[in-house]
Amino acid sequence: MRRIIVDLEKCKGCRQCEKACSNTHSAKTLGVLKPLPRVKILFTQSKDGKKGSPYPMRCHHCEIPKCVESCMAGALIKTKDGLVIHEADRCVGCWMCVMTCPYGAIFRDTEHKIVVKCDTCLEDEIPACVAVCKFDAMRFEESE
């Protein structure tokens, strides 16, 4: 199974993973030319209201994915390998998966009325976000 592991202590919030993801996926979704990252850098908020620690928000490929259960069109599927994959051509843009994802890791493409989410860069040997992380905050594991 393909897994992206994040070490939050090492993440500096540089957004290189976000940019690499955007560049990798911008032309892959229904001919979309605009950037559509599947990982977004968010920041915690400290008690005094200031920006806190960064963390990359991306799909966790849950064991029991609420997004798959709520997808009325069957556009989200869980593979035998444990990945949650989005089939854009089946998506009707109802946003139910966005509302039920406990991590907020499914993002809207309002222009095309579909969602986008991490697919661990299935077509590439190493996910784009992992390949560019200069702080080693992200690592890639493939296991049985």
C-alpha cells in the first residue's frame, strides 16, 4: 500500500509540497489548466490568536472512509490496496464527501463542479510532495 507519512516536527510550512502537487495535477483533471493541489498547508492557531505550527492537509486514506460511504455517485472508491481514489468522470459535485471527511482533506473544484483529493501520485514512483520536501517532513512508504 502507498502511504505518505508526515513528521509535523520537521514541517516548516514552505508550501513546496503544495506547489509540486499543483504542478503535477493541474493538467491531469478533465483538462484543467489551473492549479489544483491535493495537499494544502494549513496552520494551527496559537492561544493568542497568532499563526501556529504548519501541517500538510491531505487525504488519510481512512480504513473506513466516510467520504466513500457518502458518495451518491460512486465516484469515490476504496481500492484493494487501501487507497481512496476519486473517479472525476463519475463525480456530480454534490460535495457530500467534502462535508463528511473528518480531516477536511477533500477540496472543491467549483469551476468544474468536482472534488480533488490526494491519490498519492499513483502514476509516479514517488509522490510529488515527498520528492520536493527539503526538510524531510514527508516520506513515502510502500508496503504489502
